[in-house]
Amino acid sequence: MPIPDSRRPAPQPRQLQCETCGTEHQLTIHAITAMGAAGGDLVTVSYTCNDCSLFQEHLAYASDVAAALHQVRWMAQVIMFGDDYIHCGFPMEEAEFEIERLCYRSSNSGSGLSAVCLPTRVLRCRCGFQLEVPE
């Protein structure tokens, strides 16, 4: 097992900005995850540049992300904010627990279908939008 290199600097928080284009305003934010109490004001933020399609995820200060949310023009239809899924500006609420059956065909199993059961949660927004996410 490799020993962690204590000389390697810890990742530093960065501004929300495309590394390729340099734009701050052509970003679609996908997720914001708090680092926990020990992280203080730090969050992990993920976003895509609408100009060059570069996806990025990195540490940022929560205050910088909050400021960027007021300036950003696009947001994913559903954004993950910590453990919550946000649509229409409000956290979606759990509707019920469901089991979804996924089928696939494997080259080893001949012509038959194999099934996989995946536990999911159904989330609903106040506007009626519904999303099914893995448990």
C-alpha cells in the first residue's frame, strides 16, 4: 500500500471559471457538495462550460459559489446541493420507495434477457416535475 506523500500540497479552492476559455458566465452548475464541518466554508462544485463543453469539479469557497449562482445564466434542470436535489429553486421531496427492473442482454447469456433490481427513490418538485434516483 503506498504511503501518502505529506509533502504534496492540499488542493486549494478555486474560483468558478473555465480553465480553457476563461469564462465565468457561460457555466452550467451541476452539483454543490459541502465538505463537512471540518471543511468550514469549503464545498466541492461541479460545472460544465457552455462554450467548450469542458466539465470541471474542484474545491471552492461556499461564498464564491453563492456569488456565482447569482451571476450564472444556466443551471442544470436539477442541481444536487449536498444531499438535496433542487428543481424550481426548492428541494424535491421524496414521494415513495420503488424498485425498478433493468434488463440487459449479454453475449454470454445467449438470446435471453437478464434482470437487475435497483432500489430507487422517487422525488417530486412542487411544480410536478418527478425524478427517480438510485437509493
